[in-house]
Amino acid sequence: METVLDPSRDDLPLTANTNHILVKHYALDLDVDFENHVIEGAITIFLEPGSRCRNLSGADEGSGQSESSESCKAETSAPCRIPVTNPGAFSSKMRSNDIVDCDTSEKDTSDKNGNHGSMEQTYGIFRSENCCNPENHEIEDFLLILDCCDLSVLKVEEVDATAVPGIERFTRSAQLTNVSRDLRNQIVHELVTLPADCWKEQLYYYACCSQAPGCGELLFTSSTWSLQIRKMGVKTATDFPHIVRIWYKTKPEGRSITWTTDQSSRPCVYTMGSPINNRALFPCQEPPVAMSTWQATVRAAASFVVLMSGENSAKPTQLQEGRLSWNYYVTMPMPASTFTIAIGSWKEVKPESYSLNELSTVTSFPPSKADSRCASGICGHMEYPCRFQNPNTASQAIIPYRVFAPECLQHRCEENLLQLIPQCLSSAHSTLGTHPFTRLDVLIVPANFASLGMASPHIIFLSQSVLPGGSQLCGTRLCHEIAHAWFGLAIGARDWTEEWLSEGFATHLEDVFWIEAQKLSRDEAKEQLELKALLRWRRLQDEVQNSTEEMQVLRPNKDETGQVSESGASVVKYGLKPEKIFMQVHYLKGYFLLRFLASRLGEETYFSFLRKFVHRFHGQLILSQDFLHMLLEDISEEERLGLSVEDIFQNWLDTSGIPKPLLEETQTWAESRLVQQVNDEVTKWIRANVRARKRRRREKEEVCEKLLPDQLVLLLESLLEEKTLCPRILQSLEKKYHLREQDAEVRHRWCELVIKHKYTKAYEDVERFLQEDQEPQKIHAWGWECTCTRACVPRLPKVAALSSSHKHTPIPFWVSNGS
């Protein structure tokens, strides 16, 4: 029996019936209204029956490519032909009442708003009677269920693909006569199954079909978490319309996007990484297995720049009345949750010292690494234009990139960020090989962004907090987000509860990339990695001490991980639990597990395997066992050193608390040279504090060492453990290490010291931190209301109160390795 989801619980429901029917492509056609804080328009979805329905329908799935696919393959020696016919022959902004009745036998029983009252609401969305079994003779019609929240759905209609000029090439007859539902569905099937080398033609016809006339409204109802669509008399997914257009508009309070102003006080809107993902931006299938492509046309006033997850660097088209149209597309199937958009008065920050050629540098590998990266063999993912199969893109160390920011932050981006991007991209390439995506935009997002960074296909959001204070924080954050191109995007978790497959890998690779980017010696790299491990160890200890055991498990579903209901619906365990968004256990325990495996197997063996793993699983979804089984199968019995998948599950993934193997390593980190250097500095300051408290005459000040940013973090965290520090000591601390000029991680610890010891002379530093590095509207007495995301968002778990005679302003504790 199907599990009925309870939205009032802490689990996030994924309601889409992906086992019955799958969205293969989204075509969005949207207008942005900044005055009313609304995005409105239409989304056209192209559907295919799910695997379960295809099996039940008896369709011939083993016959290979469709006829149109075969004809397209025959043309692979030349580019696929794109008809001259202009898709603009259909109105670029078709009115929602332009309906053409293509099947007069099917009556439309909806009211003029397309809503159908309570009758359809009685249909259970998780009951197996509503699936696609052709033996089902119940009265209920098949339901297409989409994840949807905080949207106003205006109308849903079937689209007549047969009205598109030239579409007959997707049918078995030269002329379109006796147009029927089967013929329209056949056209869509032929279109969505075109081979990868026909992607331009495919996108062209997707665009044409999305603007084709409607041929009958469909019944629909909305619930808290879903949009349910049906067609009267249609019992199976196979017979359900394969092109559906949904007219809708977002709500100003919708939780998928945020309307705000940037640092130059100009209006903007962007997807900030909500726990509910994109279901309040457009109706979609949220389960990760619903891998789809998309294209989008977005219109906004001419003063705005539209950035989006897209393979192309879109150039706007001028429209009437001072508006611009932006078009983006993606040909690599990915979960709809990875779609990202940002619209604002962004300014491109162009590098002065780099030529256009240098922005797309192609670098050859050393022979020893080239062999392991360019391994022969067919990719294991569904067909799409894959960069891993192209020798030219496989050797591209630095993909084309652009940087955008509010006008007032352009200079700061020029100082650091622009120089770091090619270094970080190149170091990522030297570690993992082929960049999964064609290009990269980096955007400095508004101050209300509740994270240091967020990665999406082709675009990275960075907080303004990474810009000041040198290159350390900016470089590590950039490396973390770049790592998500491989782990989190190109390779995703099949079960969202296994966040460590994204965040643990990105946290571990962040260090590897940054070490490579800095060109450190072997000894310097070892010392910095040990220091970083100690800082994260301290953070993990705090996490375990201050959270419930159930929230500390990396694989909370254990042996049921990846399982879904009969329809494909499921829940993300603890996905809406308030304290979960403050947790870092997936980052930290995941990082320590990978560090443990690399140390146990040897760095060279581990990273050689990791490149093989990326080559095998890019473009696919995985579970923990996929990674662990391949790892242990790839190495000899001797190299395994007794490791087994069962032991790793038991020690690392399926239990709470500190993993036992981790307890053996901590002493090594504490004895490293950089840590000992900090310990010496702590001793000096404690000694000076004792003298100051005893009001002794000032003695000659001790010489302080110059410390790295991570060393300063450890120093200030250690001093926070002291019961009292005199104002004179705090003043000397700031002066010796120039704490006001350090990065946000260091300044955050400095603010904690200021608050703890009520050092009023530095309250301005706290005020500045709150204004520039945190969102004041989201700070409250119990924590930081940050948002979690499909790729990465930091957890900011604790808050200390800043007290004075005139105000009470709590301050959150930063976390360095969250993303």
C-alpha cells in the first residue's frame, strides 16, 4: 500500500509520480514583474511514460532508435538540419485563451479559470489505482502529479504539436491527416528520443512546440505540496497528453525565490537555495530521478541582466517598450532542483590582464595523468552531448568564465576573485579531469544571501563576505563550489538524505584544489591540511555535543536508502526539520571519511580511483554503496587493509557520534608545526593577560608570530575558552594581527571575543560584521534562519547575544566548511 505523506511532519514530501510518467524537458516562457514581485507566464513540459508504465503497456522498447532518430543519425556527417521556419511564427507571448480545439470529441468541463472544485481533490494522489495499469477498469483517471507550492496556477492545457511546421518528420507519414492523441504523443516520443548529436534540432522543435496552440484544457487541482492534472477518460500514462502547458504566476511570498535589493540598492530576485527547492518557481518533478533538460525565455526591463543555469552565455534580444528577452538552454539531463536564476542590475567584471583566448585556455595533461583520465569506453549515463567523450573539451583546463556583481563591488572582485578563478579551475582539472560543464558564471549575490556560496549548473553564487581579507576564504569557497560541478551536479545523490555524497566530497576536494592552486610544497601542504583537519575536528565535536543523535547519521534510511513508493513519491527524511539547516554533520563526517580512505589507501591510489569513478558515473545518480563497492573492487585485497563496505556503513554512515577510526588521528594533527605555533601564541597571550590582571607594570611585549588565517581562527577559538581577557589584551590582539582587516572567518571569532568580554570599544566591529557579513533580518535569538540547497549551503549553528544599554543584537557563529 502506498505511503500517504504528511506535510505537517518534518519530512519534505516529493510527491511526483515519477514511476508512472517522467518530464523529459521543460520550456519556460516567463515575464518578470519587479513592481509586484511576481514572475508569470507558462511552462511547457514534454512527457514520457515511466519505466513501470512502459512495461505494463507492452510497448516495444527493445527496437532501438525511432525512425526519426535513425534518420538523424544518418546525417551525423553534417550538422542536423534546422528548418528555416521561424518559431516566432507562433506568438512569442501567446495569450492564455488562444485555444485551438483539435479534438472535438473531447469536451472541456472546466470553469473559465481552469479550476475544478472539490471533486478532483478527493482523488488520492498516492493510490496505485491512479497509475497506468491497462487492466485498471476503475472510474478514476490517470493523474500527472507535479511538485508545486506557493504558485497560482491559472490554466493547464494540452498542446497540439501537429500544428508546428515541419513536425511531420517525426511521424511515419509525409502528411498529417486524422490528427489524434496517439499521433501527438508519437511526435513527442520521437522528439525526446532524438540522439545527442541532434540536440540543436531538438531544442528548435522544443521551442516551436512550446509556442504551438493549445487543443483542450485539462482538469487540475492544487494541494499544499502538489499540482494534480488529469484528462477526462484517460486511464494510463501512455495515453496521457505528452505535451502539457501550465499557465501560472509565482507569489511574492514564495519560498523558492527571494525579492530584495543588491548592495547598490537596486532591485533583484534570485533562487537562494530553499529547502523546498524550485517548486515555488515552477511546477516540476522534484525527485532526483526525474532527470530533464530545459530551456527558458525570460523577459525583463532593459536595465536588468538575467543569469541562469545554461550552457550558453545568453545575449539579450531587444523588445518593444524597453524590455529585453534572454534565452538559455541545458542539454545535460539534471534534476529540476538544480535550476537557478538571478535577475538584477549586475555588472560584468571584466579582467584587464587576460585576453579572451586566455579565458578558455586549453592545457595538455602530463602523460601519466592523461591515460587515467581519458579512459576509453562509452559513458554510462542517458544520451546527451557529453564533454567526457570529446578530446578537445577533456583537455580544457580552464573553461570560459564571467564574473558579475553589483556595481559597488566591482573593484573588490577585480582585486582577488578574478585572479583566483583560473587558478581554482585549473587545479580542479588537474585533480579530476574533464570539467562537466561548458562555462561558468560567478555572481556576488545580495547581502541577504544566507550562505558563503552555492553551486548550480554553469553558475556559482558567492557571498560578498568572501571578498575582503585576502585570498584564503575566497579561494577555499570558490574551490568548494567548483568541486560541486563533479559531486552534487554531474554526479548526484539518488536519495537526498545522503547529502555527504555532495557536501563531504566538496569539503574534501576544497582542500585538495586549494593546495594545488597555491602551488605549495609537499611539507607545506601536509601542515595546512592537518591544521584544517583539526579545526573541523573541533567543529564536529561541537556538532555531536549539541545535536540529537538521529540528526548525526549520514544514512538515516540505512538499508532503505533510495527506496520510493509504487508511484515514485517519497520523502526527504528531516528535510523540513528546523534544526537540520544548522547541521554540518554531512560536511564534516563525509570529509573525514574521505580523508580516512585517502590516507588508508594512499593519496595516489585514492585519486587515481576517483578519476575512474568520475568517468564512470558522471551524468548519473548514485548511492553510497555505488562509490564504496567500486572503490574496494578497484584495489587489491592487500591494499584494502581489511576495509569492507559493511564496516564503513557501521562506523561512518549508519551510526551517530564520532566515528571510531577518527579518534586515532587527532593526536597527529595536534602535534603539527602550524598547530604548535598557535599553541605557543596562545600561551603568550594568556601569560600577558595574567600580568595585565595583576596590574603589573608593563613589561617588554613579546614578539608575535605572523599567522595564517586558519591559524588565527584556531588562536581566537582557543582564547575564547579563557574565562576573562582584559580590554588591554583585546586591544593588543586586534593591533598585532590587524583583525579588522582579516577575512570574515577571522573577524567572526574576533566579534565573539568582543561580545563575550563586553569590549565596548570594538562594538563597531560587531555592527559592521552584522551589516556586511550577515543578514540582519534573519538573525534571531536561537539561530540563523539559513536555507539549505540542492548543491550547498552552510549551517550556522550557534548564536551569542550582544548586550549593551541600548540594544540586544544576537550574532551567529560562522562555520568555515559549509557551503
